[in-house]
Amino acid sequence: DNSFTATMTDAQWWDIPYGPDGTAAPENSRFLRMHAAPAVVPDGGVHATVMVIHGGYWKNKFGLDDAYGNAGTASLAPFFLRRGFAAVELEYRRRDHEGGGWPGTNEDVLAAVRKLSELKAAASSCEDSRRALTMGALSPERLLLVGHSAGGCLALWAGHHLVPPPIVLALAPVADLVRGYELRVSDEGDAVELYMKQAPEGEAALAEYSKASPAALLPVKFPLVVAVGEDDADVPPKLVEE
């Protein structure tokens, strides 16, 4: 079953496809990296399941196993594992993948969350005891989304769409897509426009931005922590503060 393929001997994690056809297509862009269950599981189960959503302005060159340490988030899953959480990392279609960008990238986040429930339900039929323990430890009903930069935007967006609502920790999130477009965020200044496939100009385009931008989905009705860096030049704090 290619849904449960270990990537390593005595795996520290398993990469699990969640695409609608049971694969990670296109270009291995849709999978969950399920980290092996924590060494110490608290009484009553893990505190929550952490889903780490990397950033990188939705560019294809940023992702799991990239040259930048999973777009700078490689330390997060181990951090939470050591503290009694289950942890998965999300790989998703980015803007130049077939079907990537808005809305496909966002739909991948929701599909990945649904996959967590499938994995937990399948734990009893998994013959690999270590993998079964890890699957059974998942707690989709207690979900903590940790997103950085563009991943913070996705985490905030998902918080408005998931039932039950998750806890969201948004790190330097691109929280306002219209303002992000106006500020020309990213090195090239075109990250938001390429992700949305259009500029926020005209009634139809603005309607799409209002569906995708967390700022347009206020008020927040889920537990939320937002962290920003005062001197962050890549994601200016005013994207959140304003």
C-alpha cells in the first residue's frame, strides 16, 4: 500500500501521499511527513497533533528536503515531538505545480487534515508495530497548525475552514494578501500575484482575494497566536499589525 511507505530503515518518519488518486502527484508535491511517535506519550495521549506548514512564498524551490532546511522549518517537528506532541509536516502543491496556487494549494491543506483521520482509523490494521503506534497516536480532533510565512497564511486560512477548529500558531504570516501585493513582498515582488494568478484589480479578482486572504475572513473564531519579527524584511510586521 503506497499510502504507508517508509522512507528510511527504522524510519524516523514516513512520507504518506494524500492526493485524490492515492499518490503524491504532481512531482511528489502532496504528502504528509509523519514523524515516529514521541518517545514519551503523556497520560491520556499526546497533547495535540502538530502540523507544520512550511513557507517560501509558495515558490516550488522551497519545500521538504530543500536546500534551506525545509524552508527554514526543519527544527519544528522535532521540537514538538520532544514535548509530547505528535508531529507531521505538510508538503503541498506550490504555485508552479499543476493545480497549485489558489485555490489548489489551500485545498491541499484541508485534504491533508482529512488524511490524519484516515491514518488514525487505519492504525489497527497496520502490520508495522512502530508505524501503527504512530498512526494511533495522532489526534486529528486536537490539531495545532504551525505555519511560517506563506505557510502562516495557509494555517490562518485553514483555521477558518476546519471543524473542529484548530489552534493556529502563525509565524510571520502573510496575513493580508491585498496588502502583501501592494507591498510587493518577496525578493521579486510578485509572490502574491503569482500565487493568486492575478492582481487584486477588478471585481472578480477582488472576490477571489476575499476568499483567500485571512485578513478578509475576520473575525477569528479559533485559538490563535501570531509571532512576528520586528526587523523582518521578508514579511513586514505591518502585514499583521495593520
